[in-house]
Amino acid sequence: MKKLLLPILIAACLWFIMFSPWTLPHLNFWIFMSFSAVVLIFMSFKLRKRWKDDIDFNIESILFGAASACLLWLFFYIGNYLSTEYFNFAKPQIASIYGLRDGTNKVLIALALFFLIGPAEVIFWQGLIQSKLMQRYGDWTGFFITAIIYTSVHIFSFNLMLIAAAFVCGTFWSFLYMFMQPRNLVPILVSHVLWDIMIFVLFPVA
């Protein structure tokens, strides 16, 4: 666990800079997010040497990942409707999340999500953090800790809708990784990347 503390703290600092109201206005979100993704990938491969057993590209895992991305998008579509219907704060907070796209070409956003940001998050959060925590503390404890940490790094956005979204996504992808037997990062990679592009570029829910 001690070896994971530093990369988790570094990730928390990166997410603080990315989302906090004191730092976000002074940076280009997508450039800094891409930089953060590179840092996550570097830390992941530095701290975990063996990846072959966790990566198996096959048609079943790809289709499963695609189906899970669609399911997650549907959940967010319904969640957007219900939250904006019943909570006054939801609509402006969701709008502020989508405001991160302003001034950046959507094709560039999609490319960054597909080739760098989405894969980096899966490699770091599931491939490194959750994998090590499950080895150390067992599957369920590792799953819960990973989901909690992933949610927590979004807290300094002070955006309840973003924090809730992080909780849902973190729990969903962490559960998928725990559920896969044998362990396979490919469905989570496909799910994460497709959902990112669907929710931010192709089919935004708001």
C-alpha cells in the first residue's frame, strides 16, 4: 500500500489542478488532462512491470465493453433527466462540465479521449491501483477502496454532479474489472473510451 500512496497523491494533485475553481480558469483543461494522462501511464508502468496477463483483445471482451458503455450512457441519460427535474443546482453544474469543451475542437477532444485520456485512466485506476489493492486486501475491499479514491479526487471541483458522476463511473468500471474472470482490462478500456466519446462528443446528455 505504501508504494501506491505517492501515485495516488500525485493523481489527487493533478485532479485538484484540473478541476478546482482556483486553478481551472488558468489552464487549458484538455492540454492539462492529456499531460496528466501521460503522468498516470508513466507511473503505472513504472510500478507494475507485468501487464500481459491483464490484456486480452478478443471479440467477446470488445463487445462486452461496448455494451457496457451504452448501458452506462443510458444510465446517465436517465440520471440527467431526473436530476435536472428535481434538483435546481443540477442543470448549471452539468452545463459547467460541458463548458469544458468550449474553445476546443470536438475532433481533437475525441482523439485525446480515445488514444490517451481514457486508456490512461483505466491503466492507472484499474490496472495499477485496483489490481494492487485487490491483491493486498481482497477483491471486494480493493474494489471499494478504488471507487472511493476515484470519487474523492474529484471533490475539489465542488461540483456535486461531477462528484456523483465520478462515483457512478468509478464504481461501475471498478466492478467490471473485479467481475472479469480472468482479469481483463480490455472491456474496461473499450467501455471507458466509448463512454467518454459518447457523453462528451457524440451524444451529450445535456
